[in-house]
Amino acid sequence: RGPIPAFIDFSDGRSHDVNALDVVPIPKRSIVAMDRGYTDWERLYAIHCLPAYFVIRAKDNLAFRRVASNPVKKSTGLRADQTITFTTWQARHDYPETLRRVVFFDAEQQRRLVFLTNHFGIPAQTVAEIYKSRWQIELLFKELKSHYRLEDLPSRKPHIVEALLYATLVTLVVSRRLLRAV
């Protein structure tokens, strides 16, 4: 389907993004790619129980124990493919299953990225690629903000602002599709 959002939720910006996980419809067996701001083990376990999958950047302070390691091909940028369990009581309580930890070195950006997923049935390289595809959505919204002057909306009424944002988003997606077809 490409980098087109399947769900959009407009908010007043006063609540944390992770709260969106309570309202986002997640189809069974889908894969959700999220940034580390969505780290909430109880909510991620709810996704796991659907059953659905997630790929999320790990926070730097993740407390875990390695249960198993799989070999990786370092020439692809992979540094580790591990099965882990949490070492803190709260995290183990909120997410009682094991997770997969994939470490990838992005040579272009010269940085090490650590991903967590509950999907053990795909190659480690695919885990990194799924997370990378999340950036396409980020770029869509960056383009939306920079080219469509959203700070100068003619109204502050929520229903009008939401209608204008939807119209702008549809315009951007259609224009991208048309440019790709040419």
C-alpha cells in the first residue's frame, strides 16, 4: 500500500502520543511500526494478544536479559538478533512474553539502532526495513507541514480545522500518486 497512513487521529496536543494506541484500530496479523515514544509494555502486550505485531525502537535504559542469540550477517548492518526477557518486575508484569531485540548499524547516519519486536517469523533485516519504512510516513507529515501553511488556518474551530487537515492530506496523497504515475 505504500507510505499512506491507515489511521489518523487529530488531538489537541495535550495528551501523550502513546494514548493513541487505545483508539487506533489494529487489524489482526498486521505489523505496526512505532517510535520509542510509544513504549508502553501493557499496551504493546495488548497488540501482541490480538494477535498483531509491532516493531519499536528500544529506549536506551531498557533493562533486559538475553535468552538466546541468532547469527547475523554483519555486512548487512546487523549487529545482533536476540531473544530477550525483561529484568524489571513492572515490565515483566506488563509484558510477560519474550521479545526479539535486533541491533542494526546505519552506516549512512553512523548510528546504532536497537529495535524490539514480537515477530519472530521474519528475518532480522526485515525488522530494520519495517522500521525504516515508518520514516516515509514521517516525511509525508513533514511535507504536509512545510508546503501547506498549516499554521495559518482560517479558523480555530475544531471541526473546521479537522476538515481542512483531511482535505490537505488527501491533496498531498493524490498529488504524490499522480506524480508517481507520470
